[in-house]
Amino acid sequence: MLVSFPNMGHSWPAFKALFKPLGVDIVLPDPTNREAVKIGVKHSPEFVCFPFKTTLGDFVNAIEKGADTLVMAIDCGPCRFGFYHAVQERILHDMGYKHIRVIPLDQADLLEFKWVQTILQVSQTKNLLLLPKAINAVILFLKKAKYIADIQTAEGLIRAYERNQGDTTRLVKKLLVQLDETDKLSELRKFRSVITNSFKEIDIDRDRNPLKVALAGEIHVTLEHYVNLDIRRRLGELQVEVHQNLSLYDWVVHKFHLNYHRKWLEYLARPHVPMDIGGECVWVLGEYIDRARAGFNGFIHTYPFTCMPEVTARTIITNKLKKEYDLPAIFFSMDEHSGSEGFRTRIEAFVDLMNARRDQKEKQGDNIKDNLKSKSHSVNGNSFFNEIVQIINTK
Ligand code: SF4
């Protein structure tokens, strides 16, 4: 048995950690690419969500590399995510891959422990001796997912200050491989300092005062850099700080009902959308309000074309919240037709707009420059975020 799962940005070391301790062999699909998207699009229903198509393409790639067991997350929410695995399995069988199993990883409510079923199915055993291995796998998964979120946080901040373009990107790749290779809990406990010490080594220009932008949206598009046209790197290289709470870890903790930051965002969004309508709609609205109050310069919302919950969030932001909170926002709807050049032009125009707005406010005597820097740094983020801010601020 050779197990695989689709790509979702930096998340692969965590997914690997969930299955490796069970003794199963794992093969990763190649990073999502043009060919995978082409295959996914060709074999998917035309109007299905874009993540369905790209993950199907990843699956085909993994099958060509020998995978026979594929794991796909599912949810029971009001949108289409709940049926991805069943339809994908059928399509793969119709394509001639009759031996393939797509195993659902139920993450609708992790406290219902339906995901244990997935672990049993993947390991093909009901032996109780598996239990310690399964517990180890879950601990490794959670720890690695947290470190991946930390790497993402540091990356979003430091890239805006790097003197040698590409340093941050190279370091992130190196850290992910290092994280993947670290399987002992005793070593993993020290990984946080590995991350901070590595980022300290990057040569940064501390005199810059980058714009601060919040990035939010549908989870697959926002995390998978091929699909979002590497928006985080592009912004960072334009010397923009990217603040993103959304990560695999953020999502999993939410599904364990322990994500108090998300509860705060739900509270902010409640007057506009009083319940979860799928995707990240509720939290995108909460993020918009939260970031506007924190004095950010802009807000970016990325989502798949035809994604109902995210289109709802976009409509509420443009028609209502923008008037009330006056935080510039730009929206990117992604699908197989998204082109890199038009995308770059829009991002650059948005950065110009935010710069002009900030300059204008400064001219008006509003001493906003330093206020914004200290305010947006002091009210956002966890203790790891603050460590990275300290690296930037310490001469
Ligand atoms: S969140 Fe959007 S893209 Fe994802 S399954 Fe639901 S409708 Fe589709």
C-alpha cells in the first residue's frame, strides 16, 4: 500500500507525520503544476470548485508515482466540500484507476473522533497495539502543523525587509525539509528556536516601513501557492508585510473547538453572517473588521471561482463593511484561467494605491506612520509573532 494526499502549500510535512508513524509508505504528489491542473480540469465537472480540480490533478500525479490509497479531507458544511472524496473516487475509477481507494478524513468536528476511522483504514488494522503509534502520529501532526504556521508567520514578515531577494523563500523551503526530517519529539520541541535563529540570519533592512496587508480567504486557494500564483512571495518582494492567520494548524485547532481567535472573529462577523455558511466566509468578515481596527493598510481576499461562501463574504465587504471601516480591499477569484501578468499588474496597482493613501494621510498631519507600525504589530499575533517582530526591531 502506498498512501498519498493532495498538496496544500507548506502543509505536506504535517500530513506526512500523520501517517508515517503508522508504518505505511507515503508518496507525495509533485508540487501542483500546470499539467496536474490540466488533467484535473479535463476530468472534473465544469462548474465544480477549483480545489476539486487541482486536488484531482494531484491525485492522478500521485497514482502515476505508484499511490493506491488517497486521503482526502471532508466536511459536513453547507458547501460542496463534503462530497469531494466520493466523486473523485468515482472519476478516478472511470479514468481506469479501478484499484484506487479514496479514504475520507472527516474533520467536520474533530471531537467526534471520526478521523480515528481514517487512521484505522489507512493502517489496515484494528489491532489495539496501533493505539500508541496513532497517538504519536497525532502529536507529531499537531506539532509540525504549528511549526508550519510559525514558518508562515515569519516568512510573511521578514520577506518585506530582506536585502537579498529570495533569501526568505530559500530558507522556508529548507526549514520545511528539516521539519519533515525531524521525527523525534525531543528534537521537535527545540524546533521553534531553529526557526527563529534561522530567520535571524537573514540580512534585513530595518529602516524600511513596509505596508501591512492581511491575507484571508478559502483555505486551499490561500495556502496553495501554485493556485494563488504565489501571492505571498509577490507581495513580500514588493516590500509588503503579509499577515495571515489562516493555516492548517489554525483550522485544526478550530475543529477541536479550541481556537479562541476564530471565536473572536465569529463574534465580529455575527451581525453580518450569524452562522457558518461554509468556506471561510464568517472568518474572512471577522478578519476584515479586526484588521481594519488594527490600522492595517490593506486586505486581500483570495478564493476559488464559483465558491459560494467566499463570494458572499466579498459582497458583504464591498457593499457594507468597506463603507464602515474604510480598509482598502482587493479580491482574487482563482481558477484554471488565472493569468500571472494581469494578476501582477493588479497587485502592483493595489500596492501603489495603499502607498498613496498612506502618504496622503501623513501629509494631512496624521502621524500615522509610526502609529500604524506599532499598533498593527502590538495588537496582532501570538508570542511567536512577537519574537519575529523583535528580530525586526532589534538593531
Ligand atoms: S469552500 Fe468554496 S471552494 Fe471549498 S468546497 Fe465549499 S464552495 Fe467549494
